[in-house]
Amino acid sequence: MFQHISKISALFALAFTAHAQQLSCTTSAVPALVRSEGIAERVGDIILNCSGVPAGTPISASLTLFSTTTVITNRISSSGNTDVQVVLETQGAPQILNTTATLGSSSSVNISGINFNVPASGVAALRITNLRVNAWQAAEQPIRIQIASTGTSAVRIDNSQITVGLPSRGLLASYGSTFVCNTSLGPDTVTFANLINKGTRFASIRVTEGASLANSFEKRTAGTDSGTRIAVRYTGFPAGAKLYVPDVIAGSTATTPTAGGDLGLPTSGGSYTPTAQGQLLLARVRGNDANGAGGVPLYTPSAMGSPSVGFDGASEVTLTNGNGIAVFEVLDSNSSIRESAQFPTFLVYTSPGDGSSASGRVDVSFAPISTDSVASASAPVPRFQAVVPPSDCQSLGDCNSGVFPILSINADPLNLSAFTNSGPQTRFVRVNNQGGSLLNWTATITYQNGSGWLTIDPTSGLNNATIRIDFVPGKLPAGIYNATLTIDAGPNAGSKSVPIRLELTDFAPPPAPFPVVTSVVNGASFVEGPLVSGSLVTIFGTNFGTMPPTVMFDDQAATVFFASPTQLNLRVPDLGSKTSTQLVISTTDSRKSPVRNVPIAAAAPGIFNPGVLNQNNTVNSVANPAAAGSVIQVYSTGLGTGNVTAKIGVETIASPRYAGPAPGFPGLQQVNLDIPATFSATTADLSICVGAVCSPAVRVSIKPAQ
């Protein structure tokens, strides 16, 4: 999750001495794409093109930058100066002016000593460069600067407000699975290949540059302490657990990307070739602090043109009280291509024999992490907020591609009844991976009341398995006990919960009554009649139970959306060309209703009430009529197959704008109708027809055309 948004505006005050003549300056900038997580992001250079005085005229100026909505975060030297620079652009080599840039406050910089002679061309181009700001405060809103001249000199500034930065999320990430196992062995000699060959449990994290920031992964440049860093933070691992990560990560543009094999790429330690375009390469940092600053990368790339090099090194992550950090720094990248990299983490653990499993939390973010949001003499550049990145699978288009594991279980809520002091009962829950990759999962029991009356085996697993659940009432007194079985497979694969209810009695309870169906009606109009395949239906009756029962139409189960002891809302399954079906309701404790024969029709439309929306998506009513000539939306069910028409009063609308499924809710249907422009104010009956079969009418209110 995440940030507080503010616009950057700055006020430039120029005091030029240009004899008695006017120096006229226009301003421009190419906005830089900056990372919204960044605290010391460099914005685009500001260009002042000045003219209006003769060539050779000596100019002396001072300048003040002031922001009312964000702070300036440049590096401050020991003498108190910032590293903001002013460059005079000439036909020869650009000239860095010997200026002094000091902080006036946390949001202002005073630049003095801007001294130069107007070039022979008569145009002086000044470039203000290396201004850094807290982009986190801008929260993905444009960073704007306002420029104005002040003082006694005659200087005119045109285009005084410009945009110099466009913040956007720089880091996205996806997690292959959760970290959990009972026992996972490591090799005698730790290398990437040996860990893979040993079958050591692992899970990967994929990091990706933001959708609009192909240069988000930057190698070290002048004025920075390091290249972009990625911090992988581990918390909550048990004593005895050991974690290993690769020493070098080859990214998506490398010759062979590093991958554990669980996020769509083949298993490889990776390889890299130094090229002019650049390939994404990250190396683990040794000696960094707890925030990811300091230290030295374990690897240095060879010069461009050197042969390809493969990687197989891996090393341990130091854990203190179950917590640790691994930091990787970008050493090379291709700034014109959006890049990704995968970080497999290997977990070595041996269960102490009590059935416990090793599991922990893993988080990733930009680094160095800092809360130092103002200009500083010691804070690292770059530095970032510890922001949890959004998923990258939407941007890369592979959320549903089978790359990631998807947890599925085949268990309904578990309801048991027993006598006090009775023996155990057993149930089973099946765990399945319906996606790709590796599904690491753990199973836990949480008691709402009572304790110790459930045991589960196993408590963790890899991919598909069956969990055995034993109910052991023991010496529990009579009463109702509730617990929850939770299967957790990590942030991407998801978690599932199974409610468990145990009812203990001191004597045999009387047999529960059978469910009884009293009526089966259209889910929109509540009128009894034939049903339509795929339509919404409401069943009224008694003794349906406290948990959703199973509703069968012949041998097909309906989808139940709402259940109470006396009412069921559901969607009819596809019954093909049948003209009738046998309806049976089965409760969770196996009580079945008598068979009820229900007619089936190709169409039996019904309109929800309220179910008519005006063109502005408000509910139509006498107090809120639709204008003649506008479009209304009619929500219905049971359209089935056939030609759809509509009637408003005596007017027939033969060609609706649209008639078909409504988005987001299977079985709900939508008909969009043009109200004739000739209608006067009225409240009329509205029906939807399929062929000769029309729905019960609802009332629609109309006012004259606007």
C-alpha cells in the first residue's frame, strides 16, 4: 500500500545587471519521469533562453528557487552548499558557472554568483540542473515550477510556470508463492545449481519497472552513492532456518535471465554480456546497513565487448531473531526497455519433530530505505520510502497465464454433530494447485471457542495434497463449538478458509425436518412460471437449513447466491432443450426435499423492481423521470433466446439499443431502450418481450424532452 500527493511549484527570483537594457528570458523544460517512491529524485533541467541585450554584455544574477508544496532534497556539502548547478550553454563546450547554491529553508534554494557575458549570438541559454525533490509528496501528480523575476533589474520572464517532473510508480512486484516447509535440505556446497539439484525449497519474487518508467532500474551515475537498489526483507522465520540467495541476478534483457523456474522462465543461474545497449544486471551488496545503504556489490561487470559470463554463486542471508535483509544493486540496464528480474530465495530447514513448519514473511522495496525527506549532508542519494509495490502481473499481462500458482480447495463448510464423550470423526480437505509454478502452503486451525478438539495432518505441503481433519470431542461439555481451517499459499496464490462447526449434545437430537419447496418464481418479477436456462430464480419454502444447500435440476447443480432457512436465490444451470426438470434441494446434513417438477421455457422475462435506470444511472421514479429522447437501462432476467422487444404504454420499441448479459453478474440481463422523443410527461407500464412472451409490467416515469 500509499502516499500523500502534493504539487511542486517553485518561484525563481532573478536579479540581473545588464546595464540599462532589458534582458528577456523564456523558460522551458523536458519533464523527467521520476519514481514516486523516491525521496531524492532528480527532476528535468530548466532552460532559460535570454536575449535583448548586446553580445558581450556582462551579466550578474542571483536566483531563488522556492516551493510551497514539497521539499528540496539535494546533497549538502560540508560548506553548506547544495549540488544544484547552473550551466551556460555555448556553441563550444557548456560552461558550468561558479555559483553558490545554499538552502534558504527546507523548500528553497538561493543561487548566487551567476556571472557571464552574453555570447556573440546575442542569446544566453542557462540550464539549471541536478535539482532533487521529494517525489513521494507529489504522489504521481505533475511537479511544476513557477518562474518570476524580482528585484530592481529590468528582466522579463515568459512561460513562468513549467512542468519538470512526472512521478509514477517505479517498482512493481509479484510473489511466486509463500515460504513454508516442514523439512528442506540444502547441499554440502552451496551454489545455485547445487541448491536446485538438491531440491531445496524455494520461492521467487519478480520485480518489474513501473509501466511508464523504463529507466527505473538505473546504474550508478555522477552525484549518486549507488545504483538503484532492491531490498528483500525477511521476517518471522523460526530458529534453525537458513536462507540463501544468488550473488548475481541477470535480468530479463540479459543473455540468459536468472530464474528458479517457478515464474515462467526456465531454471538458470543466468548469464550476462556487456553491450552498448546494456543488459539488466544486479549484484548482491555486502556490508550494507539495515536500510540497504552502504556496502559494496559482490560483482563488477567487465568492460563492454568482453565475453559472456555465467553465474552460479549463492550465499546465506544472515538472520537475527528470524529477520534479515538481502540487498541487490543495479550494475547495468537498458534504459529504453522495460525490464524485470527474478529473485529466488532458498529455504533450508529441518523440523524439530513436533510437526511445526518453517514459514516467514518476505517484502520487497526500493533501497536505500529512508525517512530523511529533506536536503541532507549524510542521507544517501538515491533514497526511497519503504513502499509495498503493487503487483506487476496486470502490467505484464500474465495474471491468468498459468505462470503463478492458484490455490484451490474442494471443501464446503464442515458441520458435525456428536454426543458428549463420543469418539473421533474424520473429514478430508483436498488442496490443489490450479495454476502454474510451485504452490507452497501451510494449514492452521483457529478456534473461536474451545480448544484442542481438532487435529490436522499434514500442516504444510507442496502443490496437491489431502489434509486429514480429526474431530476429537474428548471431555468438552455440550454446546456449539466453532473453528476455522486456513490454508495459506502466499500473497499471489491466495488463502482459503473452511468454517468448522461442532454441535455436542447430551442426548440424541430429534430428526431435523425435511426441506419443503412452496414456490419457484422468477428472480426479478417474483412471478411463478416456467424457468429459463441461466436465469435468476428465487425459491421459497421451509427447512432449507442454516448453511447453503445443494439445489439440483435433474443432474445439474445450480449456483446459489443467497440462502436462508426459507429463501434461496440462485442461477438455473444450462438445461439445453428440456421442457421440464426435476428440482431437488439437499441440505448440508443430507436432508432432501420431495421432487418437484418445474416447466422449462425458451424465454420467461421478468424485470427487477427497482430495475430501471435513467441515462445518468439514477433510479427511475416519479420524482426522477427519464427525459423523452433519452436512453433507459432495464435490468431483467429470463430473456433466454429470441427477438427482444419492449412496450412503453401502447408504444412498441422493436429494436432496443442492447439486449444481453449485464456485466459482472451471471444471469443478470440488461436491455437499453430509446424513449421516443415524442413522449409527454407520463407514468406508463413497461414490459420486455421475447417473441410473444412478455414480462409483467413495471412502471416507468417520463418527462418531456429537454
